[in-house]
Amino acid sequence: MRGIALWRAILLTVLVAAIAAGAWLWFDWARFAGTPLAIPAPGQSIDVARGASFKDIVHDLRARKVTHASPLYWRVLAMEMRASGRLHAGEYALRPGMTPRNLIADMAAGKVMQRNFTIVDGWTFADLRKALAAVDTLTHDTAGQDDAELMKGLGAEGDHPEGRFLPETYAYVKGDKDSSILKRAYAAMSKTLDAAWNSRAPDLPLATPYEALILASIVEKETGRADERPRIAGVFVRRLRLRMLLQTDPSVIYGMGAAYVGNIRRSDLTADNPYNTYTRVGLPPTPIALPGRAAIEAALHPADGKELYFVARGDGSHVFSSTLEEHNRAVACYQLKRCQ
């Protein structure tokens, strides 16, 4: 009897120990699943390659010291969440405060990390291409293409690219093609320009939406001040009506290309080319930059008035004048520093 009692005591002890160990493991696993990962700073991410196994993913997390938990814990969590075998490839954000449960949920839902690329108002198309080429998280499928080939690939064969892409912020995921951003920006500009053209002010000296785009690009380059855009557009609209030379320096600079080194000389103003608005009446043949929505609205809803001239004050704002005499005084004051 004593032997039986001893065995019962041993079995009971083993059972209690097993239950205690199981309980400890369960609580430890639950703690793991709900405890934030060791993410040092915002902006971290993990890449899940196509065909990567769950073991590969956990190995990467452990190698980067995001987690020290046993791979078994991760495996059990994935099974508990019914996510085993259905994790999607892609780049996933590692957000401060994120738990293992959060991360697996993102991977199971394919909630890949969104990145942003911003096209800046007033960039040239060359600026846009340079900025895209510098983004190492994009696939550069337009690399090596000239502008004509690129536009053909976008379904816009024959279009001059300048001005055709709407300055805005575009979301993408790692590995997206740079052409996908260009396609969206091209479509966004077409839609924006068409809508603005259809609601334009009456009797504008603009025959087509493209002419409006050209004018908007000049307005964009002439000022960064929102309150001045309609006034500057008004000056150019009145000059177009009167067949006056536009005499806009940004167009001259665009026409100079690489020859422009920071200042315009008198000889540059007299050297004739299609973009020299000091020698040719009317708009230049193409836009000179990528105009934003506000510049497009200003070009198609210019301010009323009699002003035909403006000159920079030197602080980002301009002085507007209705007569050449007033304008010459403003030039003498703000450009030549001969205020009276």
C-alpha cells in the first residue's frame, strides 16, 4: 500500500508540475503575443520576399533583434490566428508599439507599407525624372528612355512632357514601377485641367486647355504667393489681349536650358528662340514647368483690373502697375534701389 501511495504522490507531483509548466508556457506565450516588438524608431520595415517561408520571416526578425522569442511561439501564434500559409509578400511597416499579433495580422491581410512620392509645384519635367531616379524603393522601368519613348509608354505618344504631370503626393509600395507614378500624375493633370477648363472664366484669350496649361506654368514660376497668382494671371491675360510681349523671365530661363547659370544678361533677352517672350508675341510653345492646381485655377480665373506690369520687391512679393511710368518707378526703387 505504501508503494502505491508513493507512486500516486509521484504521479500527482508530476501532473501538478506539468500543469504548472503548461500554464507558465501559456501565460508566457500570451505575454509574447501582446507585448510590443523591439522597434528602435519609426520608419522601420521588413521585406517579405515572394516564396519566403514563415521560418525565413521569423529568422529575419530575430536577426534584426526585433524579437527574441522562440520561433515556436511565432508558429503557434500564426496557427492560432489561422494565418499559416497565407502571409503575403511585400514590405511591412514596423511601427513602434506593434505587437507580434499586429504584425501577423498585417501580413495575413496584405497590409503592405505605403510610401509617398511628392511632385513639387514648379518642378520641370527634368526635375521630376531626376527625383524619381533617386528613389531606390521604386523599380525604374523608364530608365534609359528619352522623353518621347517615355510618353509613348504612357499612352501619350507625341505629347510634349513638360507641364503634363500634376504636382501632388502619390502613394506607392516598394517595388512599384516609376512609370506607374507618372501614369497617375499624367491622368490627374488631364482630369484637373479638363475640369478647370470647363469652368473657366468667359472671354479668355486662350483657345485650348493646353494654352491654359502653358499660362499656368508661367504663373507658377512667377510667384509662390497664393494671393498673387490671380493678379499675375490677370496681367498676362491683359497682355495677351493687347498683343503685348509677355516679357516673363522664367520663360526666357527655360529656353536658355543649360546655358542659364543664375542670371539673365541683356544679350539673353534679345537672343531669339521660341521661349523668349521678350522677342516673340504670345505664349511660348509649351509649358515651362509643372503647374499646381492653384496656378491652373488662377490662369483660368484671373483677377480683374488694369495692371499690365509687375516687379519683384525682393521679399517674394511684387509691385503691380497699370502704366509704364508707374512700372519704371517701381523698377528703379526695387531693382535699382533708387527709391524717391
